[in-house]
Amino acid sequence: MSFRPLRNKSAGQALILVTFALIPMFGLMGLVVDIGWMEFVRKSAQTAADAGAMAAVLQFQSTNFATTFTCGVGGVICQSPTSCNPAPSSYLHSGCDYAQSNGFSSTTANQYVTIASGTGVPPTAPGVNSSAYWVTMRVNQSVPQLFSAVAGNMNGSVAARATAALNPAKDCVYVMDPAGANAVDMNGSPSMVLSCGVYINSNNASALHGNGTPTLSATEIDIVGNYSFSGTLNPNPPSTAVAPMADPLAHLPAPTVPAACDYTNYQVNTNGTDILNPGVYCGGIYVKKGTASLTPGMYILKGGGMSTQDSNSHIVGTGVTLYNTYSNPSRPYAPFNIVAASTVTLTAPVTGTYAGVLIMEDRSIAAGTYTDNFGGGSSAAYTGIIYGPRSTMNFYGNASLTAYTIIVSYRLTMAGTTDINNDYSSLPTGNPIKITALVE
């Protein structure tokens, strides 16, 4: 008896079964390929949307120096979603450009890119309740299907959305040295208590240093590197290995410095009050005796800086900005030197380009070369931003920096007791430092 015909029949049946099984197998494989490709396109679209939104807000920040923004005023553009073909004018154009550089443009077949902007709370991110300005990018692409088209699914849709916004910063102390040890240095028993945060840009293992029994208390302490601190820290431990940050006021333009001097080697030496007016002070201002009363405006210190002598030296002023610069070789740069016994009560302006800016220092000086000494005793009130990203700042005495104070320095040393507050109620727009971030 021969079984050969039975074996041939079984082989034919198996071939038929395998053939039918291949159809759903290839369909499933095609679905996996299509889904994988769609996911790749979705991630690429999200990258383009993120880049476009951030680029537009950063470009806006670099050309708009106000602290509050109103649609249609001062070049502030607010608009509903608008196609990037043609790209809108001004800073919104950069958002479309960055989306295109990441592979997405309204001029490309199957793609559609829009940009929208406004002030206040972004409609796509209602949880953000403190935004000053926002930009939303939307990226859409129709993706032809490969294997899934066999089942009649010819195209798939991919969409991504991102919103970037200018938000009030949480920190009020920024120390910008990128690599130095002891960028923030507290020796002995100084105390620094803040109702806001501290950011330390140094990646050094001892970026924050405390020796003895110092106290540093803030709402948050962020360090790019690490810390060595023997005293009291709050919070403890602080956040380490955070991302580096650029100068938070890099967009702020330096004042125009006239060539001529309005005053030369100005000295206050009186038993009463000497009223000073805005202008160019070549050789700086030295308060030896009496009260220097500064009327509102911009004071340009061209060489010489500002200094006081002792407890008989007083400086007062409201609506004041001090710009410390130089003119080599005749007017070399000199730092601030406010002795601890002096009385200082200075307040920054609340409107204009320099709203909230009390002190601004020339960005061209050599980093870490000069040290500003800010004393002023327990009655000291530096209300505003003290901006010296290339200077070491030394706060000493027992100062309470009332209302609000923001420090941007290269390095920072503390002696004595200093309290820093963040009450921005005197400013119509709140915190003058805004940070760009993705909020969606």
C-alpha cells in the first residue's frame, strides 16, 4: 500500500493555510510600519512646534524691553492662528523659520503650519496664570500610508502644538560664574533669608560654599554644580545638576553714554542735603559728608563709581537708575563702595525701559575683576535690580533689602545679615525679570 498521495494532499493543504495566514500577517506588519512612521513624524512635528514657539518668544524678548505688554502697542502683535505661508512679519517670522528648519512648512505639500500670539493666559494652557506674552505654534501633516492603504486607509493625520511664554521668574538672586569654586561664598556666621529663589550657574563641585555657621534660606536653591556647606540650608538638600542659564537680562540694552561730562569728580561734602540731577558724572560720585538726594532719572557714572565714607554719608533717591561704566584710559572703571555705616535708601523707576533697574554695570568689564561692596546698615533699602553680571558683589552689615531686590552678579559673598524680599506690588507689571519657557 502506498501513502504518497496522502502526503501530497497534506502538503497542498498546508500551503493553502500558510498562504491565507500571510495576508493578515503582512497586514499586521504593515500596520506596525505605518504606526511607527506616524510616530516618527509626530515627534518631528513636536520638535518643530517647540522650536518655533521658543524662537518667536525669544526674538520678541530681545526686541521688547518693557515689563508689561499690550496688544497693538509698542510692536506687540496679538493674533489668532495664522498660516506661515506667507510668514507673518516681525518676530513671529522667526517662529515660522525655525519650524521650517525642522522640516515643516506651509509651503510643503501635505503640511500646514500656523502661529498665534497674545498676552495674558495662553488659551491652550489655562493652568499658566502669570504669563506676560505667549506664542503658540501648530504643525499638521497628512502622512500617506504604505501597507495600510491596502485596507483603504490612504492617509493619516499628525498634529503637534507647543506654547512658549514669558513668565515671571521665581528667583531673585542669579550668580552667573560658569565654573568657579565658591561662586556663592558665606564664611563665619552670615545669614541670608530670601522670600524667593537662588540660582547658581557654576558647574563646580563647590559652587555654593559655606564655612562656619552660615544660614541660607530661600524658596528654592538651584545649582548647576554642587555645594559644600557647613551651616544651615533651606531647602536641604538644594537642587543640584540643574541646567545652565543664560543672563536673565541679556536683552536689556545699555544706556547711551554721551561723550561730554555734566559733572566731574562730584563730591558731596555738606552739613545738609545736596540735590543731584541726572546726567553724566565723570569720575563718579563720592559722598563724604551729608545727604546726596538723587532726583528721578538716569545717572551715568563714567569712571569712579559711587562710594561713601562713613556714618555721616547718606544717599537717597526714588525713580533712579545708576549706570556704572568707564572711558579708558582717562576714566577707568571703579566699583561701588558703600560702607556699612552709611545710610542708603534708593528705589528704581517703575516705568520705562529701565523699570525696576536700580543699578546696571557695564558688560564689557573683565569678569570677576571688580568687587562691589554694598553696606548701608540695618536701614539700607536697595529697591530694584542690582545688575552686575561681570562683578563680584559683597553684601555686608545688617541690611534688610525692603520691598524687592534682585541681584544678578558674577560671584556673591555674604557677611552679616541680609534679608531679600520679592514684593513687586509697586511695579505695574510685577517681577521685572521674565523667563522664556515652554508651558505646553
